[in-house]
Amino acid sequence: MCGKLKLETDAAMRHSRLLQALAAASPLLGGSAGAAPVDMAARILPAAAAPGDAVKAFVKRAAGPIALTHVRVIDGTGAPAQADRALLIEDGRIAAIQSAADAVPGQYKVVDATGKSVLPGLVGMHDHMYYIARPNLDSGGHGEPPLIVPQMTFSAPRMYLAAGVTTLRTTGSVEPYTDLNLKHEIDAGHIAGPHMDVTAPYLEGPNSPFIQMHQLADAADARATVAFWASQGATSYKAYMNITRAELGAAIEEAHRHGLKVTGHLCSVTYPEAANLGIDNLEHGFWVNTQLDPGKAPDLCSKSEGDATLGVMTPGGEAARALIALLVQKHVAVTSTLPVFENTSPAYRTLPPRQLESMSPEARTDYFYLRGLNLTRTPERKAAQARLWANELGLEREFAAAGGLLLAGPDPTGGGQVLPGFGDQREIELLVEAGFTPLEAIRIGTLNGATYLGLDKRIGSIAPGKDADLLLVTGDPSAAITDIEKVETVFKDGIAYDPAALLNSVRGHYGQY
């Protein structure tokens, strides 16, 4: 064991020295004294390319002047829905929003959208292009380490786009070159999928269960890793559970030098510690904050991984008020990921058939096994989880009411419990369950994400001049939020995509590739 540990330590040190040398040698890798402002729109939303042959099969209508008439406009700002409007799309942008009674210029192809609503494309702020495989699941639902993370670069992009997710953040990459190359192929029109904000490799400390993750050696390694991946095209960073305060502080400082942001799924570092270090975003709502966990030691993950803190941090309580005030003061956004915790809800539902149909046989088997474990928990455990769920919903409402920027994302995971695209829709539905109005929930899932990414002048709401990244649904999500699932057409860069064709193409494949 000692020899193995020495080899691993030596390898980490060599990696760190290599990255430091690269950073010192090139201004692009952090050698400069400061960084120019980053044009995130140019990085994430490049000029649209014409769909290639592999994408044309999913296109309903090629780019060209289109007028959606007699449509209900839900603009994403939280404002009331506008009934019986005409929305004009031209050159990939929203050209005008007018009364349906007004004449439509002759160059526009008129599409009667009576009974339908148009919304901004969803901005998924905690999405992934991988599936967590769990070999040899035990009676507690835990897989044999190390966890294996196959990439879903065939199925996931199509599933996101089919659900109306037109922009997403990968929020942690285990194969960052895969995600970067996928983004390039989507941007080039070779693969159907959303715009992507690609997160660099997880910034993780020792003892990670994921075999594909680099484990940081020290703060210098964290700084050099951030600098290197900035040079490779990453536009976001995610700190993970076992990172130390020194490593996190160094990563944040280096990312900010490059004009980029850091989010975190934390455990070893508490929320107040991360906020004071300058982190930009915290993942999983308030579920993984460990500041009140019994036995929490500095720079070490606690045994409960945040459950203990959430169990006693009741909405409106002194601890909750102090934490939320700090986060708002420090301008730290919080990402709600309710679907990944929905199995703790007293109303935990079975996935609908159309979602199960997207999964591979192995993924469906894992899903039903894990669901069975959830249903056999003791009454005491169910009651404890119900308290956690109620506290989480209340804290998210309290954070938003205090002026905090709440974001939305589902965290699609292994076992098929949360699926790409479908999970993004479910997140918005669960925000309504948490007490937000449908219009507020839609804003959280659209404009708030665009605002955080610095893209709100281009996407996130419906207004003349903005990108035509839209979803057309049957019904009225402003009154019945589940209508957000009834997606008829998805527009990305003004091109109309067919959700049914996209989903049919991946039937039975998610969890496989």
C-alpha cells in the first residue's frame, strides 16, 4: 500500500509541475497579470451553422421567416402571459411581437398556433452528458467502487433539445475533451443538441469514487488546472466534494483572472466558507451544506454530507437567515436541483412511460431496483427525509425572496432516476410545488440561468432582437405548469426541430451511449 501511495503521490506532483510550467510559459494559461473581459455570448452562442445531413432529419422547418400567430407568449421575465399574439422570427432572431390581428408581412410563413404557448428555451444549469453506471448495486443502492461514468454523447444532446433545453451548462465534466468536442460538433451543425457552457474537469480532492476524475495535489495544482483548461476552451468550473479550502480559494482566484466562474457541489468546504472565498454558485440548493454537521472537521467531508445541517436549518430560523444574508451579500447564486432529491419527497412519483422508453434495458432495471429500495425505507427514515424535503423547499423560497439568484437544473444521474431534458422540465414543475408561481418557476428556468451566464441580452426571455431559442407547447404552462411537457416544436437559432423525431431516435439508448 505504501508503495502504491508513493507512486500516486509522485504522479500527482509531476502533473502539478507540468501544469505550472505550462501556465508560466503561456499568457493564455494564466501567465498574464490580468484577464480581459470574456465575451461569454461569443463562446457559448456562436453564429449558427446550417444543419448538416445528420441533423436535417430532426428539422421541421429550416431557418427562414416564420410567424407564429394566435399564440400565447410567456416571455420568461415573470410578467403575465400575453394572449393572442403573433411572434415573428427571421434570421435566427425574434423580429417582432404583435397583436394577432395585425397584418403579417408577406415574406413570413404563417403557422397558426391557436391553443399553444411559446416560451424562452430552457437554460439548464445543472446538466451532464454522462450516465453514472453503478456495477453490483448493493441493498443500499450503492455501487462497487470505482464508479464508471460512460458518456451519453449520442442520446443526451437529442433528449435535451427535444425537451426545449436550448442552452445548458455541463456542471462538471469527467471527460472534458469529449464535452468540448461535442460542443464543437453541435456548433458546426453536425450533431443535434443545445448550446453548451462546458465545465472543466471536476476540481476534486482525494478519495473520489469516480475513476475518471483527476484528484488535486494542492493549491498550486488547482490553480494550474484551472489555467490549463481555460486555454482548452472550458468556460466554467465546478469544485467537488473533497476539495480543500486552500485548493478552492486558489481555483476561484485563477478562474476569476480568466473572467470565468466557479460553482460547487461541496462537502469538505461549508457554504459560508465557500462564499467568503468568492465562489460564484452553489449546487444542489441547500442540501449539501455541512456547516452544522456534527463532527465536521476542517477540509474534510462529514459523514452525513449535509443531511444533518438541512435537518436543523429550518426556513425562517436564525441559521437560515444568516446564511441566506451572506449568500445574497456575496452575490452567490444557488442552483435548485429538486429532481435528484425527489425520491425523498412524500409524493415521489414513478417516471412516466415516455421517459422509461428512452432508457436502455439495463438503466430501466437499475431504476426500478433503486425505486424499490426507496419504497421499502422505514417509516422513521421516510419521516426524516420528508423533513429534509420540506426544509429544502422553504429555504429555496426564502433565498429567492431575499433577492438571491436561484437557478434551475435536474442533475441527471445513474439509475435512470433523472433523465436529460425530462429532468429539466420536472425541475420547473417541482419549483411550483415548492411554492413559486408557474411564471416565477419559468423565469428561474430561463432568464435567471441566462443572467448568471452573462447571456441575458441574447437568450432567456422573449423580446424583439433576441435569439429565436424558443419552445412551442400545447396548452398554457402559466396556468398548468405540467403543460411544459407538451413540447410541439423547439426553435434553436430560428431553426424548428421536431421533439418526437429526436426522442424516437434515442429510444432504448440512454444509459448505453
